[in-house]
Amino acid sequence: MRIILLALFCAMAIATPPNVVLAQTTEQSSSTAPDYDAWRSVATQAEGVIDAGIATDDTLNELRQELVEFRSRFLAAQDANQSRIASLREQISALGPVPEDGATEAPEIADRRAELSEQLTALQSPGIAAQEAFRRADGLIRQIDVMLRERQAEALLELWPSPLNPVNWVSAADAVWGRSFTFYTQVVGALDDPAALREFRSNLPIVLLLFGFAGFVLLRGRRWIERAVARLLQEGGARKSKRVFAEVASLAQIIVPVTAVVAMAVALDLTGLIGDIGSDITTALIGFGIVYFSARWAGGEIFPVVDTPQMPLKLPEARRREGRFMSHLMGLICGASLVILAFINPDVQTDAANSVILFPILVLAGIVLARFGSLLVLHAKLCTEQGDDRRFFDRMMNILGRGAIVIGAGAPVFAAIGYVQAAEAILFPAVISLWLVALLIFISQMVSDVYDMVAGRKHDDPDALIPALISFGLVLVSLPVFALVWGVRMTELLEVWQVLREGFRIGETRVSPTNILSFIVIFSIGYMLTRMMQGALGSTVLPKTKIDKGGQKAVISGTGYIGIFISGLVAISTAGIDLSGLALVAGALSVGIGFGLQNIVSNFISGLILLIERPVAEGDWIEVGTTMGTVRSISVRSTVIETFDRTDVIVPNADLISGTVTNWTRFSQTGRVIIPVGVAYGSDTRKVERILKEIGDAQPLALLDPAPAVHFTNFGADALEFELRIIISDVGFGLSVRTEVRHQIAERFQQEGIEIPFAQRDIWLRNPEVLRGDTPAPAAPDPDPEPAQPKAMQYDEISDTDAGGDVDPDGPDGR
């Protein structure tokens, strides 16, 4: 029933017209204007009822509903004549500022200003009156809600006679006996009534047919469905299509048996022999079927028979069997409670009788709920012991399990003391909440499987984002259902929705959730269209043009920025949000934004310049300061450079625009490599030049124009210094070319007998006898010795550096 109420609540929310429509209406006719005389009468009556405090709950609810209707009219009337008011304000603004004290203006302008101001005041008065009436109605509604909430709390804390007191058992026995005798009397009376018997005989074929259908479905059909679903799950394995079909087919485990129970209830009612109490029992019998088979289905989904990786709770088979049994038992307890309460009718029984009758149901339900809680806690414990990362789901299951244990153990204690209504108010909502959690888990799993099936994902792929977002949205949508389950009245939920509908004002525009929802929907559509256009450009249009990849990337990125900007403007305009009221706020914040976000803005503008001018493109080999590598990606804020040791360096775009950047491969792949080499003094320099020239000309990457060149650069301290300079077609192979050329130089010089010298040093030892181990001769004593000064060893230091060689940076082949 509460789920049905929630569905109606959501339908009302969807059907409620957005405030933007109200804000854009032009003139409000007198026929739709609120009747303020009737409102004052109703408001005065409501204030008297609230002050008296003796009205029944039904009277307060009826009065509240009338106040809500008036409040809705006042909310709509607050935005009356908004378009005309905006036009008048623009007209007054066009007349110029109001003259200061002592100053005058033209008479025709002053008269026109006064006329427009008078019209503006007249048009604003309905909205002002509506705002005052809205506040009064809202205050009265809040007072009624407080009264109803206090009465509800008092009822829950009412102390009934303890069910453990044997004196109260007599009242419960009298209640059961009295209702049984009344039911017996009604059945016997119907059997003695000839008209009832004739009706029974005429309906007998239909009654037998319905009973036969119900018995066949309950005894055979239900088992066939359960076996078929289990077979599909077992045979499907990782195939998402069969899993989805099995999940949808599993709902038949609820629909088909409940249909049989409904047929049985209709058959009993068609007999015409069960009386009023029997009719109440047949109605409760339908509820029994829904509750029991829903609990049975939930147990099969949360504690499946087949051990699969997709099962929600990681429990061993014995614990899952226990979970399914507890689900069946909980369904029987809750369903039987509906039938028992329909038979007893607690409204006509004493508190003592109701306390005794409800106590066994609460005890059994509490025990089963505590067992459910222990299974949830066990799941979290096993996940921790197995070393798995504790997901948010596992932590929530641990919290829910401990809460279920506390409620399952505490509710029977409260009932034993006498707080039966309080125990009932926390125990059964906890049971229903666990069923709702199971339903959310089932829907989330089915959404994930459907997405994987449509997207063609494999079973071992990581979890996708879209199913997670949908599941999160389902949790948010289910919050009102949980609120209803835990005793929140529908009127309170509608009151929250009304507060959200009222929204807040920005200047003269009211921003409400409907405005925000409209903005999100329109912006999402624009965003998706922009992404589709980017995909079409990147895969269909641009590859057929002569634009290079860097230019294509710039066009795609620019299309995305323009599309998102246009989508935002269209969404704001469609939602009816007037941002003119933010002009002063934006002006005041511009100074702070200018100081606090200047680096971000600078990087953003630099990113746009990079995308438009394209001095640097993805795949280029660049050098920025001390960072050298290949451009991996360019965004509006920063550029990612992958260095040759496979690390990513994030460089702000401002550094690429304002600093010095060396681009080795942007406009040409050609580049020069320099190989310095030294030969010994006395070598034939012409021969060395010829050999180096031959080696350079033999390189496959060397350009013919300009051809490799050899230069005699210097007479070094240890060698005659030469340089082989080669222009290669791809500078990315610079290191490989230098390596190969050095190998060939070493081989040719060895064949030609040319020596590559190395640095030499002459070392003088002061006391060589110490190294040989000789005993030094004693020195003659000095008559006037002076303190000995230690002397360091002396040697010639010769610098061993490459002479005149430019050291080119390693290219991408040196990664």
C-alpha cells in the first residue's frame, strides 16, 4: 500500500506544472485570482481550530488540505504580471535616473515617469498580497503538522498492559473467542438463508474453477517457475542475455502465485457464505500472498541456490540456505499477521487484548530479523577475512546487519514492557526496509547486466560508470519510500516537495527544482548532441580533409567548447532563469576571481591559443625548460608531456606560450647530428677527413643536400680534433645514427692504423723507498730545527673533455 502511495506521489510530482510556466505568464485574469474573502474566512477558522486543540486527526487533515489548495493558488499568484512588470521597469529605466534633490527634469518626462510608476505599483500589488497570504497559509499548515506529529509521538509512547501479565491473557482469549463466535454466526446465518444458498449454487462452477486454478498454480506452477529460473541462471553463466532473461522471469515467482491467491480470495468471496469477517479475511489473504511470495522471491535473489560471482552476499551454501529459510519464515509471519489482525480487528479490542495477541508475532519477527542481521554481518566479516577491499556496499551491509540485530532483539523487549505500538513501529519498518534493499540490489544488478549486454562488455571487465550512476539515482528515488515505511506521513513528504517547489529567488526570478531539472535535462541533451557531433567530425568528416591530426584535434576540441557553451545558454533560457540579478554579485566577485584565479584563466586562454595557432601538436617532440619529451595531450589548462623515461609531466599552458619552447619535429623531421672525434698527433689529417666523409655519406638517413661535412676544429691538448656533421631525415633516430657512426669510425681507424689518443699523466713520487719497504737512513740532527710543514703530492692535471663537440639531446629512440 505504501509503495502504491509513493507511485501516486511521484505521479503528482511529475504532473505538477513547472514554476517557469507560471513565471512566464503575462496577465492574470480576475477569474483565476485567489478569492481573498474566502481565504480570510478559512484562515480565521483554522486559527480557531488550532488554538482549541481538540479537533480530531481527520478534521485537521481536511482543514490542512484546504489550506494547501489556497497556498498553491497564492504561490502561482506571486508571479502574476511578471512580463508586464519587467517591461515597465525597462521603460522607467529608459527615462534615465531620477533627478537629485534640487534638480529638475522635463515636465513630459516627469509625467511619464509618474504614470509608469503608478502602473508598476498597481501591477505589483497582486503579487505582494499573494506573498502575504502564502506566508500565512504556510504558517497554519506548519502548525497543523506539528500537532499531528506530536499526537503520533504520544501514540507510539503509550504504555499498554504488559503481555507477560497472565491477567491480560483472559482479555485476549475473550477477544479471540468473541470474533470466532461472530464469524461462526455469520457463516451459519448465510447457510440458513435460501437466497445466499441459491447464489452459492449459481456461482459454484466458477468457484470450483478458481479453486482448481489456484491449487494447480500453487502446487505445481510455482515450482516449475523456480526450477526454470534456476536452470537459466546455471546454464547462462557469464552470458548477460540469459541472466537478464532469468532476472525478468524471476518476477513471475511473485506474479503467478499472487494471481492464484487472488483467484482463491475471489472464489471465497463468490460463495457468499463467509460474512463480513470472512470478507475482511479474504482481503487480508491477498496481502498474505503478496507479502509471502515477495519475501520468498527476495530470499532467492539475495541468497541464491547457485553459487555465482554475481551473488550479492558472499556467503557459504549453508548460510545461504539458512537465509532462504528465514526469508520464507519472515514472509509467513508478516503475512499471517495481516490475516490475524483482519480477523481480530484491533480497533474494537482492548489494549490488553491487542498487546497479548501482537506479542508472539513481534517476538518471532524479532528473532528472524536478528538472524538476518547476523548473516549480513557475516558477509562483511568474510569479505574482510578474505582480504578483499571493503566496498561501500559491504560497509552498508555491516551497518544494516548490526541495526537489524539491535532492532530484532530490542523490539520484543519493548513489547514485553508494554510499548507494543513502539515495538511494532520499529520492527516491521525494519523488515520492509530490508525487503526494499533487496529490491534495490536486484534492480541494480539487472541494470548492470542490461548495460553490459547492450554495450557488449565481458564478465571480467571493470564496473562501468553509467550503471553505477543509475543505481545511485534509484537509491535517491527510493528515499521517499523508506520515509513512508518509517512512519512519515504523505502530507509531510508533499510539504517537503512544496518547499522545494517554492525554491529561492535570484533577483526577480524564482529558482525551483523544476527550473534546475529543466536546466539539467536541456543541458544534458545539448551535451550529448555535442559529443555526437564531435564523434561524427572525428570519424567521418575530418579524416577526409587535408587537415593534419593536430588540426583535427583542435577542431574537435573547439566544437566541444562551443557546443557546451551554447547548451548552457539554451538550458538557462529554457529553464526561465534570469541571471540579470547576478550582475552586481558577479561584478563584486570579479576582483576576487581576477586575483585568485588569474593563473587558471591564463592557462585557459593559453590553451585556446595552442588549439588555434597550433605551435605545438600532439605527437611533437618538444623541449620546455628542463623537460623534454613527446606531447601526449593538450587540454584547456595544461599539456601532458611524456618524457623518454616514460613519465608524464604536466606543464601549464602558460609556460608554452610565454616561455621558450624548442619543437624538434613540428614543421620538419630533419635535424643535424654532430660526432666529435680526436686522432693522435702525427696522423694524416687528409686521410682522416676522407674516412669520416665516407662514413657520413654511407649513412642511409643522411641527406644528400646538404651532404655530410667534416671539419678540422682544433689542435687539442691530447689530439687533433675533428667533427662529422650529418643532416638526417628523421631527427628521432639521432642517437641511433650517432651510435652506428661511432662503431664505424672505431672499425675504420683500426683498419687504417689511425690512433685515437687518450689523456696521459706523469706522476712523481717523493719517497719511493716507502713503497719498496726499504728502511730510510737516519737524518743528522738539526741544531735549530724548524717545525716541519706537510707537503701535498704534486701532479699535472689534464682535463679530459670532448673537444668542440655539440652534445645533442637524445631523441625518442633513446627512451
